[in-house]
Amino acid sequence: MSRSVSSLDWRGAGAPAQAVILRNVRAFDPRAGLDASHDLVIRDGKIAELAGAGSAVSDGAEVIDADGLLAVPAFFDPHVHLRTPGREDKEDIETGSRAAAAGGYCGIIGMANTEPPVDTPAGIESLRERAQTDATVPVGFVATVTRGMRGSELTDMTELRDAGAVGFSDDGLPIQSGRVMRRALQYQALAGLQIALHEEDPELSGKGVMHEGEVAALLGMTGVPSVSESTMIARDCALAAYEGARIHVQHLSARESVEVIEAAKARGIQVSCEATPHHLTLTDEAVRSLDSRFKMNPPLRTEDDRQALIAAVRSGSSTRSRRIMRRTPSKTRKFLSKTRRWASRVSRRPSRSSTPTWSCPGSSTFRP
């Protein structure tokens, strides 16, 4: 089941949008072979005209001097932690969606591993109502695959879908039981929505704190082997093939995982995957600094793994390259900014007390 970005919830849904002209903006779209200065005319929240630089007639539209700024196709983030409900001290729908708008994102999907987890229709409906008043960009919400993310009892996927859930995920925890995973895929056929999986074998990961390899040995730290991830992916690809279902694998980190995904796709299995910027730009060598900010799950792995992920993104084996959007303390934000090498965008980050005066959600569709 596909959903358009415009079908998601936000405070601008259904409201008349003011016409906007971005004067002398550098319009850049590699797919369209576009890289030149233009006047970008936006009406009813959509790009209506790409006029010559300085030539668009204002006709009552708001004119923004965009000389020196870059307009690119908007991003969509399918893996965001809005921390609502339960940890609004870290983030909420209003602040998270404003940060997304400031970064050039036309829409986001909030994960369900909140406190408590989002596993009931009432929980989804409550979040959607809040998004309709608080969200600056369209926001969708996933529900958990299992009740309380305990991995034993499935949620009612069809009721959650009817309440407005755009997908299902126990993000942060693997579904350890093969029996439960198989039943989830069977119910997915009824709900018609995507299941996104955190792939990890806890028995293999043990108490590991970083990638199992040379650096871990030198530092005397317990490692997490890459097969902890790849073996679970192989299991779930086999189950998806058996049930004729489809799965989405979150945050790949290892070459072995890429190889499993490529082999599954070659067999016609319906599987998609994603990689994060930190796994594309950093390796376990960074852990030599003993800076705990380099500790993450899945862990940073070797240069060979990093190159395999980059090759997968370029070839299309990894269908998404995305960041996990979380609000973090200022020192950590300074570190994370080093891995976020996105292009300049027209949107400027507002202060917490301000609100963007316009937005232009993209027209692309996604499979949440």
C-alpha cells in the first residue's frame, strides 16, 4: 500500500497555501539535468513554474530573495524518533518536525519505540491528532509489530492500519522468535503495510559494545560480530520468500548483510534496506578515541564494510540512505554534524520561538 506525502498529518493539511517566488535561486536536480539560476514559482504548495532568473511576475505572491541559495528536491526521512509519548523532554512532534523543515525534509515517519510503545489504535489516533495541530511538515507514524515490543504477541495490524498507522516496526529490538516473525508476515498480507526490521541476534551480540575485530581486540572490548546482523537478515528473507511477503531491513552495517540482501533480491525476494550516514562515513577506528559517542547499535564496523555499504547505495541494492533524526545534547550534536554532509538548502533553521512561513512538501510517494 503506497501513501503520498500529502496524505500524512500536519497543521498545513487542507489550508490554502500562499504563492511564493524564490527569486534567483540555484535550482539543482541531477536526475533532471538541472543546474541553473531560476525563479521558482510555488502555488498551492506545488512547484508551478520554473521561470528565467528575475522574470517571474509576483502577482501578489510572496517574493523571497534566494540569490546564493540552493533549491533541491526535498528529502523524506522514514526513520525519526519524535519521543512522543513519554520522553518529550528530548523531543516532540512540534520541535522534531520544525527541525525537519529547516533541514529540507518534506515529510517524516515517527518510530513506535516510545514510552509506552505505540501499539494500540488509540495511540496512533492520539499522535495523528497532535500532528494535525503541531507538525510543520507531514508526519506519519508506525506502530509496533508486537505488543509492548516484547516479541511474543502480535498487535492487531488491521485495526492499527485503520487508525492511520503507515507501517510496523519494533525498531530498536529484533523479533527473536522465528514463529512470531512468520505470523507477522502472514498478518502483514492482511494489513497491506510494510514491516521494518531491526536485525540482530542477541545471543551472538551478547554484551558486545563495538564491532568485533582488530580494534576491539586492541582495546580489550567485547565485540559484536557482523554475523549477528546478517544471519537474522538471512532468516527473515527466507521467511519472506516462504510467505510471499515483503520486508524492509533497517540500518545495514556489514558487508555480509549487503551480500545477503543482494542474493535475496536476485532470487526475487521482496526486500528493501537502508544505510545511515554514520555507517557510510565512519568506521570502528573512531572508537580508538574512547569517546562513547561512537558507541551505537549496530556498531561502526570496518573500512571494508563501509565501502560495501557505499557500493550498495550506488548500485541500488540499498534503496535508502537516511539519517536517524534524534534530538541530542549540544556536544553530541556538534559531533553528529560532522556526518551530515547534506547539500545547502533554501530553508534556514528557525529559532525554537519561530515558525517557517511556508513549506513545499514534495509530490513523491513512499512505501513506509
